[in-house]
Amino acid sequence: MKKKIDSKNILRIMWQHLGRYKGRWFVLLGFIALAKGLDVLAPVFYKRFFDLLAGEIPASPEALPGLLVGTILIVLVIHGGAWVSWRFSSVINLWLQPRVMADIVQTGHAYLHDNSYKFFSDSFTGSLVKRVNRLARSFEMLADQMQYTFVPITITVLGNLIVLWTRSSVLGMILLVWVVLYLFLNIAYASWKTKYDYRSSQLDSEATGVLADSITNAITVKLFTGKAHEKGLYKDVTERQRKARSVAWGLGELMDAFQGGMMILIEFVIMYYAIELWQEGVLTIGDFALIQGYLVGLFTSLWDIGRSIRRTFEALAEADEMVEILQAAHEVKDSKRAKELDVQTGRIMFDNVYFSFNKTRRILRGLDLTIKAGEKVALVGPSGAGKSTITKLLFRFFDVERGKIYVGNQNIAKVTQESLRANIALVPQEPILFHRTIMENIRYGRRDATDEEVMEAAKRAHVHEFVMELPEGYETYVGERGVKLSGGERQRVAIARAILKDAPILVLDEATSSLDSESEALIQDALDELMRGKTTIVIAHRLSTIMMMDRILVIEGGKLIDTGTHKQLLRKKDGIYKKLWEIQAGGFAK
């Protein structure tokens, strides 16, 4: 079981968002308190009504009908006032709760995006989406309990106790002790039950993650006939979720049974004692109507408060997972005095850089390399040498353990992440597109670009040709992660996006790996133009790409072990580059 729910920080975060509209919030609560106060007042006049009928209040036969009608009219005004107050509170709430919920999900969305590359690598997308939405729903549940249960029951209990105390201090004391005991048992039980609610919430997130992962990889499931396997995985987690949910619900039903028994008992005790007081002449017939009216209203409210206490703890349990993320510091964040990156020169320098993904997996070991402004270099080396890690560190997806990375004359740890990444364009090995139109996906490179500029970039990346064959052209939706396009088409869209961004530094990570020979030929000149005047880092295995670089950097064991042009490196008899080249080129020649 998990640690205790972090209720303090959950409520603090909720109030941070609700507090922006606290004026409306307090007015809303004021109308609710007024409505319940009027509801408490109504039974007093019902007592007067029955006392008039029973003759407890002296009245002549001629005056009695008028007094009865007048009493009923007062009750009508009281209930009408309560109705109006509820309507005002509802109108305010229609504006307030949706606004706060929108603020909460916006905060969650923004905070998630500030997390590191590692955070997203370690997390299920579906689970994160669930957590953000559940935090907003938790606020809705908590606000509802406060507005429609806790405030009303406070007014109801205080009002009932005050009125009953004026009729009999003993009756008031009996009811007070019972209410305190009832609330204490409900709160204690709900607090104890929280761990089961949290477990159910945790399994809900896990089930959502498993489902999203399976659906996202639906094509892979088909290719590897994995339907039965995925069905088994999902069945396992949903069965565990079912059991946890059944336990949580069963415990709730147990408390319902117990509090129902408590209500039966207190009704008997109060009515029994009221009969004795009536026999002594302390209470009137109207007092029985008053007591019964209060008991019915009190039981209805207290039954709700029992459920509300449990729902409150359930809401806290559901919010806890997302609040835990909001409380966690971002792994990679801007320094307090971070400046904007001023790329006066595109020179890149790694100075004695060390980096590990974990304690047992050292990737870079004192890496030193310098790439001149405007120079085009290729990173080559065996798998696991650290080539992709170098580019990830350049984007500052991770912070280095030791050493420094410079762009121009600025340490990237001292500049804002946004300004750093705004000056580097990436064409990845497997570009992932938004489920938006082709126009929107390309425009993501520069979101203020005109349609004409987008189409010009598309033409230069040879996207325009295949787009014109689509029925909806640039307004074609590409599907989730771009699945409606072929690998080569997705790659060309990514290149068009990089062309439109026009950043001074360019990273090509196996940018032509998804292209067939014809497609590669189509965009090779586009890549040449894209790289012109830019500092370019290329991770590639295709000789056609590597050979056109100004310099090749050979990486092995997290270090730069050799550098030179293609021809220079081939002249070295025992060089790693020559061995890699022979494996690729020589293998095809046999």
C-alpha cells in the first residue's frame, strides 16, 4: 500500500486555482447557507401550524382559519426564498466550476510538458492523460461536497440543535452527542478506507495505460498475432482493478449499513424521551412535528455527509497521483538567471562531458569535440557508442553529469531551454506527427508562417507532389502519429518542417533511413539546401549521406577516437571507420 495521501498539498493546489475566483466562491456559499437557514426555519412554523390545530395556541374559531392560512403563507415565503437562493448559487456555480476545472487541466498540461525526456520515456501516455483529467474531476467532487453537503449540513445541524435546545436542553444534548459520534466514526472509517480507494485509483491508471499502449500499437499486435496476449495482459490488470474496486465499494456499503442502524437508534431514543416530556407538559403536539421534521432533514443530510466524507477521501486519492507529479521537481530546468541563446556563431563544443543513464551504464566518458560554425559533420560508430546521446544532450533533454556543452560562446546550461531548442532543428529517424492536417504539421516548424511559406517548404522537401494527389490536399489529416502516411512521406513532412524552421543548427538523425532509393534521390538536393550555411550534425549509416560531410567524427565507448574526411579515414588500415564501411559496402559487394 502507498504512503498516506498528501491531502495538504492536494487542497493547496485546489485552492490556488479556486482562490482566483474566491469572491464568487464565497457569494455562492453565502446563498447556499441562506437557503439551508431558511429550510431550518420552516419547521418552526409547521410547529405553530399543528399547535394551532391542537389548541396549544389559543385562537377563536373565527380567527383560526386565517391564522392557519397565514402560517402556511409564511412557510411558502420561506421555501420560496430558499428556492431563489439555490437558483442564484446554481447560476454562479455554472460559471465557477467549469472555469476552475479548465484552469486545473491547463496547469497539468503545461507542467507535464516541462518534464524531461526521461519522464516521458518512463510514463504511459494514456496514464498521464487520465491523471490530468482525474485531477479536475477530483476538484469537481470536492467542490460539490463542500457546496451541497458540508455547508448545508453545518447550517442544518447548528440550526436544529439551537431550536431543539430551546425546547429541551436534554434533547439538544442527546442529538449533539449523537452527531459528534456519527461524524467521528464516519471520518475515521473513511480515512482508514483511503488506502483501498488509492489502490483502486492506481489500478485505474495502470489499466488505462495498458489499454492505450495496446491500442497505440494495434498494427504491431496484428503483425505478431498478439491479440490473445494483449487480451491476457488487459484481463489481468482489469481483474485486479475489479477486485480492488469491489473491496472499496464493499467497505462503503458496510458503513452505510452501520450508519443506518445509528439513525434508527437515535430516532427511537429521541422520540421516546419526547413522549416523556410531552407527558410532563414540556412539549406540545407541534413539537413532535418539529422534531420529526428535523430528524428527517437531519438524517437525509447526515446520510449524505457519510457518503460525502468517503467521496472526499476518494477524490483526494484520485487527485494524489497527479499532485505527486505537480510536486515533483523537473529533472531538467532553467537556471534562475538563464539568458536567451544568442547564436552569433553556430560553433558547438563538448568539453570533457560525462553522462550515464544509470549507475551501471556509462555512455559518455570525458567527451571532447568541437564542430565549427557552418561545418557539416557525421557521427559514426558502433551501436551504443553514444551518437544519439550526443544529440539529446545538445538539445538538453538530459543534463550532463560533468563537463560543459557550448553553443557559440554560451554554456547551454545557462540559457533557457526554449531559446536553445528554437535554434536547433531536428529531423529524427522516426518522425511522429500530430493527428492534424499536413499543413498544420509542417507549420509547426514556424507557427506564424503563411500558407504560401508552408507550401514553399513542402515543395523544397518534395512533399507537394504527393499532397496534390490527396483528395483534401494540405488539409488531409495524417492520423495518430502520422499513420496514414508512409514512412517516406512522414520523413519528408519532417524535413519540410525543419526547412520552415530555418534554425542555424541542424541535426539529422538517420533522416533518410525510411526512404527508398527513389525518395532519397528526390530529397537529397533538399537536404543539401537545408544544410547550406548551417552547422549540421548527421547520424547516418548510408554512405551517400556520410560521404558528403565536411568531416566524420568516429565515436566509440563514449569518446571521440578519430576524425577526418571519408577518404582520410579509409586510408587508416586499422581504423574503426574503415571496418564499419567494409561491413556495409563490402558486404554488398560480395
